[in-house]
Amino acid sequence: MTTPSPKTPAPRLWAGLAALGVTVACGGAALSWAGGDRPRVTDTRAGVSYTVPDGWRHDPAADRELLGAFSSRISRASAAAPAEDATVLTGAAGRPVRSAALRRTAEGAARSNAAFFFPDAAPTLTESRRTELGGHLAHTVALDVPHDGGTARVELTVVAGDHPAFLLALASNASDPHVLADVHAVEASVALNGRAS
């Protein structure tokens, strides 16, 4: 089953992302190439850029149809399942996230997004850890969710600071090591405000 496309608003999503203070702003994302390296998405609204792994795609026109909370999106389709089986979304938080509140904010937003994208399933917290994103203090939360006879993964990373951003990954198969490796490669490639990690 495909990962839902976040194109229409829903009260649960807004409640979860309200914890991040998400605001709608002008701007967008563009795809660029850095020499012979992987293409990068530059999301000016969220203030982030990141690489696009092999087998993933970015559609700048589709970014304009995303919910206001999100400003860019890349997705993956495997050879076995041509429908999308993983998505990474980015966005900007509208208010500062203090480092002391980072864990609580990330866990609350991850659970709210899990409730939106997988409304009939109870998520299980599998990971909650401090990390860095683009060289900035961040917190990553991973939830496993029963989905379509298997287990899906919701992974959210929130960056602390005065201009925080978030990265949300949705994967229909939490046990697929290739998808999770791709998601973590995207996280490792993130640059905030022009500074790569």
C-alpha cells in the first residue's frame, strides 16, 4: 500500500505540527546538481538542502500542492512495488525550539503525524535520541506502526534553535534496510542555512 500523500489538511496533523509552531510562508524547493554528485533539493522555505538518493525523485511542481506545514518532498518507488513506498518531507517551524524542550516536541509531533498518516494503528516508540542535523542540535524519534499486515515507520527529526526545521520520513516497510539507509543518508546530507553537516 502506498504512503499517503500529504496534500489535504486534517485536524490531527495540524494539532501535531502545532507543537512545532509551523507557519505557512512563501518560497519553495528546487532541484540542483553539484558536479557529478547526487542531485540536491534546496528548500528555501524550510532553510534546508539535502541529497536525493538513487531511486528517489523530487517533483518541484508537486511541492506546491503540499500541506502548508510541508515545503518539499522526495519519494521512492521500488522495482517490486512501483507505487511509492517511502517519502521524506521537510518544513520549517515558526517558533524557536529550546534544547530543553526538544525531546518532548519531537516525540509529540512524531506521534501526531503517525496518528494522521496511520489513523487506525497504535504506534510503538522504537527510538528517541539526541542527534545533529546540518551541524545543529536536533532530536530524532522513530515510531513503528502496524500497517497493511506489516510494520510502517515514522521517523521525525526536529532541529533546535531560532529558525528550526524538521524532516519527516514515512516508510511503508520498517524492516526494509535499503529504505532506512536512504532516509539516514538524506539526514546526513542535510545543510541548514548553507552549512552542510
